[in-house]
Amino acid sequence: MFRKLSSALALITFSLGAWADETSLRKLIEVAYPKMNVESVTKTNHAGLYEVYMGGQIIYTDEKFTFLIAEGRMVDTKSKRDITSDRLADLSKIDFSSLPLDQAIKVVKGNGSKKVAVFSDPDCPFCKRLEQNELSAINDVTIYTFLLPLDQLHPDAANKAKAIWCSADKAKAWNDWVLNGQLPKKINNCDTPLEKNSGLAKKLGVASTPTLFFADGKRMLGAYPAAEIEKALLASKK
């Protein structure tokens, strides 16, 4: 009985110690970077490094914050697994079911069984590439496109987004534009969700387009090849 009690006390002491280390480290980081939101601090199993999730990215440091490794990748040499990418995918997951899909353009291909949400700027060249070269090659998918014009980069994107959203057939208007470069001939006036989409993007940490979200909540940044998107779509259905 005493042996079990000692083991339990040791486990509690270790857990409190680890928690204290992570709390102290968080305070050091917040003092050094007061404008950054430190979302989590976790001790890894590698060389005493701590994983810090802040500003939408992962950095690594030691328990005293004497150095930091930013924009680096931790890779398991045996499995060749990119640990950083896997962890970032988990930490940046969202609740797909909570997305306000009425603020998105819905395009259904085939039976639409696979689902993906895309934040897209009408004048973003990578968004057009995503639609033309990648999403066009994928079948049986429902695509929810949240129009997110980035005014600083593309001053006319908001006007295009309004013209597309206010058309009689939003899905057709979007496809006509991204696939063929044709805007609706008749421009209608209507209420648009552009301001709400901007707020949603900020809430979800979407800073660039295209950004994709899959049914399991995982995100993908950029115009990845169709095979990679298909793989993520299938994984999100499991």
C-alpha cells in the first residue's frame, strides 16, 4: 500500500512540476512578447525542448527561454514524419460544424459527400490556380467558398466579390470568374457577408488566401496539388 501511495505522490509531484515549468515559461514569453497571444506551452519528448504555439505558429525553446527556434521543422528521423506540421495541424483545427455556411458560396460536384470550406480572394492568383488546376480535378465534393477580398493586395477584389455574391446564381458566377475570367454582365445590389467573412477569418486565424478547412477541422494553406487535397478530404471523412 505504501509503495502505491509513494508512486501516486511521485506522479502528482512530477505533474505539478511539469505544469509549473510550463506556467513559468509562458510568463517569460509573455514578458518578452507582450503583443503575442501564447495559446499553449507543452514540453516535448525531444532534448528538453518546449513547444510554444503562438501567433498561429509553433516555436521551440528551453525551459528558461534562453533561445528560440522559429520557422523550423522538427522531423522524426526514423519515420521521416514532420512532427511540427502534424502538431500545427492539430493545434489549428476548428469546429467545421460551427462555420456559418450561409455566408459561403456552395458548389456541389457529384454526390457532394466530401466537404471543404475555402477562404478565397477573387483576385488572388493562387485561389484561381486552386480552382482551375486542383479543385476542378476532384469529384463528389461540396465546396463552400467564403469570399475574402484582401483590399490591401487587390483593391478591386471587393467589387468583384459583391458582383459574384449578388448574382442570381452565385455558384455559376463564381465558377465563371475563377475558371473563365467572366464576371456577371448584370451587376445587382444586395447585402453581402464580406464584413462578416472578414471577422470570421480573423477569429479563425486566416491571414492568407486560399485557406482550406476540411470536415475534421484541419486546415491547409495554399494551392496544394489535387492528390494532397483528395487525401485530406478522404481522411476527414473517417
